[in-house]
Amino acid sequence: MDLAERIRRIPDFPKPGILFYDISTLLIDPALWRETIDRLAEAAAGWRPEYLAAIESRGFLLAAPLALRLGIGFVMVRKLGKLPGTVVSHSYDLEYGSDTLQLADGLLEPGRRVLVVDDLIATGGTARATVELLGKVGAEVAGALFLIELEGLGGRDRLGVPSRALLRFPA
Ligand code: AMP
């Protein structure tokens, strides 16, 4: 099955000049989605993670079935103000302004081996911030796994941990 071909491309979303890679066309097809999760599970297993950490919100769609398949847990990394209880925060710069990611405090014991998961890496800013956030709670970040990597944006170099993507597209 050709996953790359089946991902829907939407020009000028969310703003002019951005080509949006939409995984809805994988999610709607159970055979295709199973193949996606199977292939991600194969890639993830090499890292021997104890937990997955997934980035809101499409990262959750990948991480939930992936964690089940691997027989490990997953923790949610969310945008500012979405998580209940005490949280640990990490702010990072965007092209214009800044953003904040949060993780529940005390959920993950220090020293756990964690793999970061998201649907797509572009500039790497979001994934880098997630790696730093996990560092704040004492996690050992083994690496980062993506379905899609946009090439030529330097995202992979920005992460500071080994990373892998199943598919590569031009930015
Ligand atoms: P970045 O922080 O630049 O690596 O952006 C990655 C985050 O933004 C991921 O959570 C993606 O879901 C989303 N994203 C960025 N660019 C695209 C794109 N062209 N198509 C789909 N999602 C994107």
C-alpha cells in the first residue's frame, strides 16, 4: 500500500503558501491505517521505549494505537491550559510570538525512556520543545518518530535526539 500517495495535500492551509499534508485519508481507511500503525510500530520498537510522548492533537491519533501495539503507555503533551492539575510548562519561540507546551507533573517517573511521536516534522520547533519539556521532568528522550518529514527545513537537525520518519516530502 502506498501511504505517501494516499495522504491528501491541501494547498494554502492554514495560510497561503503552506501545503498541508492531511492524514484524514489514512484514518478513514482501516486497512491503510493499520498499515500506517504497523510500520510505525516496527520503527518505534528499535528504540525500546518505555513510554511514548505525543504532541496535541494529531500526534495523539498515532500514539494511542501505537502504544497499545507496543504494549507501553503514552503521555499527552498539550497546549497551554488544556491539562488538569499541576503541570510542567515549556515555552518556545515561533516565527511570530511564542507558544507553550505542558505535561502533567509527576505522571512520568524520572529516568524513563521516552519516544516522541507526531504526525509531521516541519521546522522541528514543536518536537524540539517537547524534547526540552520531557527533559524538565527528568525523562530520557530516546528519539523522535514521525509519519512525515518535510525536507529542507532543518527540522531533524534541530531536535538534538535521533529521529526517523516513514515518509519524506518537499516542504
Ligand atoms: P514544526 O514545529 O514546524 O516542526 O511543525 C510541526 C507541527 O505542525 C506538527 O504538529 C504538524 O502536525 C504541524 N504541521 C506543520 N506543517 C504542516 C504541514 N505542512 N502539514 C500538516 N501539518 C503540519
